[in-house]
Amino acid sequence: MRFQVTTGKPGKQRCNVAVVPVFAEGKLGITGKAIDALTGKILSKVIKGGDISGKTGELLLLTEVGEFPATRILLVGCGEKDAFDRNEYRKAVQSSCATLNNKSYTDALFYLAADGIKNAGAYRAARILAETWYLQSYSFALPGKRKTAVATVKTLAIHTDSEHSKAAKQGFHDGSGIGIGMNLARDLGNTPANYCTPTYLVKQARALAKSCKQLTTQVLNEADMKKLGMGSLLSVTAGSAEPAKFIIMQYQGAAKTKNPVVLVGKGITFDTGGISLKPPPAMDEMKYDMCGAASAFGAMRAAIEIGLKTNLVVLIPTCENMPSGTATKPGDVVTSMSGQTIEILNTDAEGRLILCDALTYAKRFKPAALIDIATLTGAVVVALGKHRMGMMANSDKLAAALFEAGNDADDLAWRLPLDQAYNELLKSNFADMANIGGRDAGTITAGCFLGRYTEGVEWAHLDIAGVAYNGGTTSKGATGRPVQLLVEYLLQQ
């Protein structure tokens, strides 16, 4: 995709389709009025005729454009002009891109942000347009199969004033990288578990390293993990015929002396629950239990595309959680890499068992910040639904930075407590801790469990079980979240 920024008066740039905003009650902005004049008041006529009212997301395609230098004009409802903020703009862009995907146009010029957005400048407007284009033009194909082309559009442009053209170009650059990263995360999440195994993720990591000289990839096998004492991680993979892997990706975008941000992504490529077997309905969706790993992959891909001037380490502990004669049983006690012992009361609380060893391993990189991402608990969906991810942290500074990054990127999080009182729920008579704390505060006790492996490090945990994928609907599939939040945080560092 080619992204361009245009400046100057409307009508000086020729395009296949011009995307023009119409506000509530059929009102046109300054730019819309200028375009209307060039068309011979065609926009005013269709608005007066009641063909479009300006309701957010409403669309009307015009084939008669007068003297305006475009083949078509796509009128897009944008709601109340005084309330036209980033959220309304994103909705309008989504509707526009969805329509363009179904047409045979080769280029489009967006005027939606030409009169300004309440809480966004040219950078954010262009970035949202690029991100949204990649998300709306996404299609899935099995590994080895060719993807079906969704759109014919090859060039996408945004109109702004010359003063802000540089910011818009940067927005396109960053948004393109983020969109590509999100679609990689979606591809990995959507790939069926008989294809997307730990070994498959290793291949993806090595392919990523080949594409970038600043990235190196190392892979630990089960023998390596055993030597390191990763008994907690290995207890999860004990019932599976698929070998577990521990992937280490290191991207150097800054001086070697600068401490890296370390991302740890939960990579359970399929989760049956183990001996604590899940109920059959919707178990197919457990291929999405590696979306933490997928989003970490996506963040790394975005960092490469953007050329981030930072050091980034991505750790992916990955395996299956399967029942068999060799599987770990409820009541078993295992020893983590940290030396702490864990009584496994529920084998379906396996994500924290692979993450705790990964968090211990992460300390060797002396991280500036340590962030784990995981589809960890169903309880977070009950608490926050599909809109916000749960966030817990041992650092107010890191929590605030991630919260603001989520707000800025429209990839929202909500902080939950990690009070010492919740740790009491993890007590065990037979080990240093149990791997579950009971039904109450399930998301928080999972965070407390992980927190026991992060002493001396600024750490945050993102529970993305509610936001990483859409299940049980016609729009079923991975979302690519929280790549936007993670990359926004990295950009702001």
C-alpha cells in the first residue's frame, strides 16, 4: 500500500474516489463546502433530498461530481460536528474503508480530517487511517495458501494543510507498521492449532529475524529448559506429544548500553484444560490461547517496520496443554525456575505456570520495563467485557504509562489492584503457593501469582482474554489487540 499526503485547496488533486464528510443534519464543513462548490452544488442537492443525513457511519456514493477532479465522491456521515472526535473519526474511517474494499477503485483521497478532529492532529488522523486500512482489508488463509485480495486500492491519501504534512507522513509511517503488526498477530491467532504449533511459532520467529539485521532469534528446547530448572513450564507440556519451545527474539534499535523493554507473550497454542478438562462448547476457540504470544510477535513486527529507536526483547514460552497418561495432575507440586514450589490445584490455570518461568528468565536482560501479555482468565471478561483489557502492575509509573498509551491508541486498559490481601488466597499447605486462589477475584489472584516472580523489576501484566479475539459470532477471529497499546508505549519511550 502506498500512502500519500496532499495539501492545498481541494480540487487541485485528481483521484479515483474522494471521501468527504457530512455532519449531522446534513451540514458540510469548510472543506465540504469548497468541494460542493466545485461539483456545482451536487452535494447540497443530495443532502437536501434526504439521501444522507450525516449520521455517523452513513454512506452515499456519488457518480455525478461536476467539475470536481474525481471519478466518484463517497459521502460519509460523521455525526455532530462539535463532537467529531477521534472515536467518531475512527468509525467513519472504518465505514469508508469497508466500502472501498468492495469496489474496484485504485486510489482514494480522504478529506475526513481536513476540518480538524476534536482530540487528534494530523499525525493521529493519518495513523488511524493507515491502521484501519490494514485491519479492514485483512483476509485469512491457511499456511501455504494464497490470500484472497480484498481490495484493489493501491494508493491512499489524506488531505491536510502544508503546516502539518510532515506529521501526517509520520502518522502514515507509524500506522502502517502498526497495521502490519496487528495483521501478523491476527494471522497467528486465527491459524488452526494443528498448523500453529510451538514449532510453527519458531519458524515464524526465525523468518522475522531473516527480514531484519537488527533482530536475532534463539530457541530453547525442552532439554535446555530442564537444565534451567523451568519445572513449572514443563509441567504444562507434560501431556502433549508436541515439544515445547522457548523463543527469544532480541531487537537492537538503540545503543547496547540501553536496557531493553521485555515483552513476554503467553504461547499456549491449544488449551484443552489438561486433566481439568474444559467443557466442549467453544473449545475450538482455545487456539486463541496464544494471542499473548501473537501480540508480542505483532509488536516486534511493528517495531521492525517503523524502525523503532529502542531495544526490545520478546520472550515466547510456547506449548500445548493436553490430557494424557503423562499429563500433570491436580495436586501435583512442581518447582519453578525461581526455586519456588507450586501446588497445581487446577491444570486449566496453566498460562501462569509457563509465564512465571519466563518472567524469571526475563530478569537476565535487566529490563527497563517487563510486560507480560496473556489470555489468562475468564474472570477478566466478566469484569471488563470486550472493551478494556485488565492491567496489573508493581509500578505506578509503568501502569500510568501503559494506561495513557492505551488511551492515546484507543486500545484501552483498566488497572486492577494487587493488594497483599489477595495473595492470602494463594496459600497452600504443601507448596510455596497454589496456582489458583478460588473463584473470587480470579483475575487479580492470577496477577498476584505472577507478581511473585517479578521482584526487583518494573513489571506490568495485561490480561487480554476479553479483547484478543471475537468468539462465537459471525465476526469470529483475532483482533490484533493489544499491538496498538504496546507500540504506542514503545513510541512514547
